[in-house]
Amino acid sequence: MEHNYDEPVYLISVVAKVLSIHPQTLRQYEREGLIEPSRTDGKIRLYSQRDIDRIKLILRLTRDMGINLAGVDVILKLKNQIQEFESLINELRLELSKKENGGKSKAVIKHQSSFDLIFYEKK
């Protein structure tokens, strides 16, 4: 059964077990504003695959790189801002290429970059 990347389907106990962390850690991340799980009508937290990937990133930053939660918050905000700027740049390139082609939409994106955090495991 395949789920949408953003579909909230995982209970806190499942996420905690899969990631080998205490559910209280997930609650703390939520209190700090680092994650925002969905809630059922009964107020039960449900996590999507996107949430889980974000938690994995938080864990890599805190465990592997020794960054505190305030630093993680700054990194995540900067990462989102960079993605927004990249989207805006691509939209502007598209607009520019439409104008250069006399209104005909033939877009050519000459350069596209992405901000990725790459971690190397110690051997």
C-alpha cells in the first residue's frame, strides 16, 4: 500500500520506534516548532513521510553534527528560504524567456541549483 509523501498516516509510537527515539523527543521537536504533525479529531498526532524525513534531518544535525535545536531551527528556516528563492528565480526565468520569445512560452532554464545537506558517515 503506497502513501502520498504528505499524507499523515504514522502514529507517534510508530515513528519513535522506527527512528529509535523516545516519543517525548518528538513532542519536544513539536514544542520547539521544528515539526508540525497533523492531528486527528481526537487530537492524536499523525506523521507523514515528509515529517519523518524532516525528523531524520533534525537527528543527523543534532546527533552527528552536535548542533543544538536553536541551530537546527535556523538551518531549517534557511533551507526553506533558499528553496523559496530558487522557485522564484525559476519563475522569473520562465517569465523572461517568454518575453524574449515574443510571448511564446519556450522556457530554457540554463542553471538550476539546489541546497542539499550531505552527510558522510565515519568508517
